Amino acid sequence: MAVDFRVLGDVAASVDGVAAGVGHARQRAVLAALLVDVNEPVHADALIDRVWAGQPPRHGRTALAGYLSRLRQVLAGVPIQRGPAGYTLLADPDTVDLHRFRRLVAEARAAADDATAARLFAAAARLWRGEPFATLDTPWFNDVRRALEADRLAAELDHNDVALRRGEHTLLLGDLARCSVRYPLDERVAAQEMTALHRSGRSAAALDRYRRLRARLADELGIDPGAGLRDLYQEIVAGEVPAPPSPLVPRQLPAAPQTFTGRVADLARLDAALDREQATAVVISSVTGTAGVGKTALAVHWSHQVAGRFPDGQLYVNLRGYDPEAPPLSPAEALLDLLGALAVEPGRIPHGLQARGALYRSLLAGRRMLVVLDNAREVGQVRPLLPGSPGCVVVVTSRHQMPGLIALNNAQPVELGLLTADEAAGLLARRIGGSRVAAEPDAVRRLVERCARLPLALAIVAGRAVLSPASSLAELAAELDTTLYGFAGGDAAIDIRAVFDCSVRALDARPAALFRLLGVHWGADVTAPAAASLAGVTVAEAQAALAVLTEASLIQEHLPGRWLMHDLLRAYARELAQGDPEAGRACARLLDHYVQSAHRADLLVYPSREPIEPPSGAAGVIAERFADRNAALAWFTAEHDALIGGFAVVGEGVTDPAVWQLAWTLSNVLNLQGRWNDQELAQRSAVAAARRLGDPLREAHALRALGRVRDVLGRDAEASDDLTAALALFDAAGDLAGAAQTNVNLARMYARRGDLETMLLHDEASLRLYRESGSQAGQARALNNIGWGLGQVGRYTEALAACRASLRLCQEIGNVHGQANTSLNMAHINEQRGERVAATEGYAEAVRLFREAHDRPQEAKCLTLLGDSCSAAGDQRRACEAWREAVVLLDELGLPAGEVRAKLARHSDAGPAQSVRARRSR
């Protein structure tokens, strides 16, 4: 099926040569908006804005869906997919006249001879049938239309230059006269028309054209013509026939990448730098990013887009800063190439670096040229190649961030990150075909994930897919394991390992060592103290090494003080670490770092916790420091995956005491966060470690925590066995506090089973043991538990007395979580007594205190109970507010919320929920 889309005029489409009815103006606008970004996702909100200009109909998304459905019917066989990032029209870009125009112009500018260039420019011009997107009038289409008209003018003027070089000046006169009417103040148009007139024997007309332009510039803008136009005028006055522009005007840009995808924001930054005032300074853009991220592709793609603005040519040199097969090009060698491109005869090129640089800058003075310095290693390789006068634009690409170029030469940084998942899928679609990608979305998702959204890796995989058309993408994805072997090849330029190796070889010893050891780090990202512990150095030394790795684009500081690397670099670092004898010791130090940091954080979160022997400060291990309780909680959240991952660490020097201590330090925060499965994993690991150590007291602590989480999960038999075994071990060791707390856990277990008599026996035993041990926090917990038990059997006066005693102790020792539990208990008891006002106040106080304690599951529970209490008292508005907040919180925690939603459905009379998150944040 042959499809053809046209937007350079009326929006139209044809299928197999037959016009397809693409509908009325709105539907055509939807099609055109997708065609502009063919193979790229466009969010529904962006489509609505493009089509309706910020004034969509009441049901804008429904209308949009209807237009898309009709377009799918009309364009059967052309996929219009819907994904998380929006709608994507998948098609060969060459089937869209807009993209075909851009390709032809890029090829014309890169053509080796003028005849080929003229043919390609003419083919591009024939694609225009009128004003782009004719009859579509929204701000977005108007902006795109203006940009396309600018591209068309640039291509037309480049075509004129070619025609003048080919001696076709007489044939150009009519076109140039019409162009002058459209662009009366454009000096390039005027120069071309003056040249054509003069060469056609109409010198007087050429001079008159200049005088009219000069007068108009003075009247309307208050300026004179530029130096180039003034020089042309003087040559004509002197009777000299200006030589046509040399056919050797350097046009050295490599071919534009045909499958370039995304990078809209990065292209905009380059455009913004170009649009800065060029009259007083050389404009420099520094494009940086990790190996294989597409720096050269971006620079070359953009350079082709703007080449028409540089009539004196475009220079390109590969500085080979990170070439796997050749050494970096010296500045002197680079200048030799650049001077040759500027038609300097070999015998006239000086030998010294300074002399070559001076000649190079002299030749560029007064010219408008684009200079692309690709693959630079460091700033010293670049500075001698910078033009010395305004009018030129320089684009530098490097894996190094070039801070010196930014600071001293006012370069504008453009730092490339990885592609988005949709951009990565779009790149695959362009390389191997949209239909093949659309047929296997799950396989494409796996390929994108395995390639870490790195353009080079995606290109390698796409190449393999093209060479194996009979293989499915699922088969190709299955071949890519967690190593780099699936990305190897005979060509060093497309061997991921060889490409990464160039970056690492350029590092000094300490940053290189840290890079290797980051491969054994099991967390998503790393802080400076964690990196220091990993490498066994000071924090200052680790920060210096992290800065070097960041400047080399091997890691990224994605959040303040937190660094990460993408998955393929991590796999490469892990390969390097396999041969490093320090790797096992580094793992042990890192685990100790997490143990010490978690212990310090835990004591801030729960200062009243019964103390145990703190972790020892192992050599080379540096713990995190926390300003306050909130900072400690934030660290627990950020490091959750790394902390839980610590239980899977194996290697030299990783000790069972460290595993046990990590589980102990995490037990409270995992309970607060309701992470019961992680809690079970941690405590099972701790039990196993304690048994290997032959330490019954440590085993008792771990069994008690394991029994508690299994009780929460409703696994009665296992919970009972764990807690009974823990109590026996504590009793045998004479550990009063441990035995007391285990009695608390047993009491809660029996309470859940409904055996209140046994529950009270265990609660009273825990109070006796806590008093013997002198633990105020324990006594407070035991009193609160006894109060709850007494309330369950109807002894309300005694119950409230026990709770008040508990609350006083919690307030004395600053135990916020204990105050919250006691307030909740007292609210229950007052509700049972029929004291509705006191119960409601108690639930509200419990909500406040659990929120302060960051116990989100309990906060959700109390919000539900507060709603129930308010509803029973007839306050439906307040009840619904509490239930809504509970639903939001339960959803965030992934806990069942159906019962609370049912209550809302029965009682809500206030319509849609207010901004619950906003209220909770106050």
C-alpha cells in the first residue's frame, strides 16, 4: 500500500494514488498535527491545543477520539497508536511532503557537485503547492507555518547560489525580482539580485537596487547595509565583475541522520543560542552527554537545518577525542584540515600552531560560517579552533562537560540525556519500520528497556533486526541478557564495550577505581558518603571523583547529592569490577555504611526505642548525617531499594552481624511504611544470620519481629511459632525488655483471634517485665494495651485510667507514635461508652499524631474511623471529607479501599472530592 501525505499546501492524503477524504478542517488539523511529528508521540492535551487553540469544546477529548477513529478508517493500514505519551502516527517520513522536503534540502546542501545540488533543490521546491496547512488558522499552525516558510526561503536562496555558480544568472532574474518583493529588506536576496543583474549586463539596475535598499534600511530601521553588500556595490561601481561564489565553498557536514528522533527541547536550545546577537561575539554551543547518547547526530541534524543561514560554508572536523581506533587529533592537525577546507594551498599553511590559528581566524573574519568540532576530548583541543570575529557559530560535541569553555568562552551548554521510552520506540520504528514495531509492542518495550534508551544501543539492535528480517523482535529481545555481549560487534564504532572503554581509559586512577566499584553497588543511585564507603576514601575525595565522573558524562547528578548511571554503563562497570580484588571488600564497606546510616536514622525516627549494641565503625565506612527526623525519613524513602537489596549481598567480608543489624534498624520504619513483605524478607535474613552466628539473643529479636509481621499478614501458625520461640529465648537469656515486648506481640495476636482473656494475661506480663527493666517507653505501651483490653471486656473506667497513665508517660519521653496509639485507643473506649463527642475528638487527635509520626497506614485507619464517628453523629460533610482523605492515602499505599469508597458512595452529597492532597499537606 502506497500512502502519500501533503501539508505544503492544502492538507491532503492519498492511498495507492487515490485521494482519501480526510474530512473537514478540524479533522484535517488533527492529521496535520500528527504528521508534523510523524513517528513521535503527541500528547492528547497538545493535540487539543494545536487544533482548538486553547478553546476546546466541552468534551474535547471525546471529539479528538472521534476524529482519530475516522482517520484510522480512512487511512486503513496506517497505524495511529495511543500510548502513555500520547498519539503516534507511524509512517515512513518520506511519505510526508514536509519531511521529504527537509531530506532533499539536506542532501542538496551536502551534495558533492552543483549539478546534483541543483537537481535536489528543484525536487524539494516542486513539493510546495501553496501556503502550508492552508485554511488551518491556530497559533500553533501559524508558528509552524512561519518556520516552514523560513526553511523554504533558506533553501531557495541556497538554490540561487548554486544557479549563480552554474552561470544561470539570466534565468534567475524573474524569480529574484519576485523574491525581492516578498523580502524587501533581506540583504542576501538583494546581493543575489544585484549579482544576477550585473552579470546580465544591467549594472545600472544593480546599483539602483542597492540604493533603494539602502534608503529603505535607513528610513525603516535606521541602519546601513552590511559590509558584504557594500563591498559588492563598490565592485560594481568600479566595473569589476564579481566572481561567482567558489564551487569550493566548504560544505563539509556529514549526511544528515535519516532516523533522527526527538530532542525537541535540545534543538530549541541550539536555536536559541543561534538567535542570540551575533554582531559582537562568536556563538558557541557545547553539546555534551554520555557515550552513545547521540551528540553527533544532534549536532549534524541541527547543522543541516540551519545551514542556509551560513552562505560562506560549513566546516566539520572529527577531533577523535574518544576514538577506539585512533589517537585524538591535535589542534595543529585539526587546523591543517580546516585550512585545507578553506582552499589554502598546502605550501601556504604555516607550521606552528599559533601561526596556523592566526591564518584560520583571518580567513573566517567577516564570513558567516558554521563550524562543527565533533568528539572533543578536552577544552585545550577546542580553543585554538574557535573563530576570532563575530558572524560565525561553533558547535562542540564532547563526552566532557567543558566547564572551562562555558566559563571563559561563554559557551551555551546543551546536555543530552537518554531518550524517553516513546522516543526510543520511535527510533526503532524509523530504523526497522513502523509496522514491524507496531506488531510487537511488548518486545519493543523490552528492547527499549534493555538498551537503556541509549541511541547507540538502539541503533545496534535495530541493525541486527534489519539484518534478520525473518526473526521476531521478541526473539531479538530474548538474546539480550544483562551483560554487554548482545551489543558487541566487529566494528569498534558500534561496539558498546569499546565505546565505553574510551571514556574510562581517559580517567585518572581514583575516578576510574570508583567507576569500577560503582558497578557492584546494588542501589539505584549513590550519595557521596556511600561512594566514599564503597571506595574506602574520605567524603571529600569521593566528591572529587564523582565530579570527574560527572564531567566525563559517565554518571549524572540527577538529584542534589545523588548520582546514577544508566543500565548499560552499570553493566560495563560491573564487568570491570569482576577482576578487581577490592570489589568484595567494597561490598562489605557499603553494607556497613547502610547499617550505620540506618541505625542513626532509626534513632531519630523512633528515639524511645529500646537500645541494642550499635554497629561498630568499620575502617573506611562513613555514615550519612541527618539534620532532623524528617531528613532521616526522607533518606529511608530514597534508599529503600538499596537497603532491602543489602540482604541479597554476598561476597568477601560481608558479615552476618551486619545483616542482622540492618534488619533490626529497618524493622521500625518498615512497619511505619506498611512494607510487610520487605519486613518479612529482612527478618528471615536476620534469623538465618543469627543462627549462623550461634547467637540466641539476636535470634530472639529477629524471631519476635518476624512473628509480628506474620501476624499482620494473617499467617497465624507461623506467627505463633515465631513468637513462642522468641519468648523462650528471651526468658533463657534473662532479657526482660525482649520478653516484655514479645508478650506485647503475643497479646496482639490473641486479640486478633478474639481470645481476650489470654491477651490480658500477656499484656499484664509485659507491664510487669517493663517495670522490672525500668523501661518507661515499654510501660507506656503496656498500659495502653491493657487499657484497650479492658475496654474490650467493658471495664471502661479502668481502661481510661490505664490509657491516661500511658499518655502521660508518652508525653514525658516525647513518644509521638505512642501518643497517637493511646489517643486512638481512648477514642475507641469513649465510642464504646457512647461518648460520641469525645470519641470524635480522639480520632481527630489520633489522625494528627499519626500524620506527625509518618505512620501512613495508621493515619488512613484513623481517618476511616473519624469518618465513621462523624457519620454516626450526623455530620455527613465532615465524615465524607475524612473518608475521601482515607481513600487517597489507601490508594497511595496500595491497600484495599473498597469499603471506604462504598461508604462515600452511600453518604457523599458534596460531589467530587476537594483537593485532598492539598488539605493533607497543610
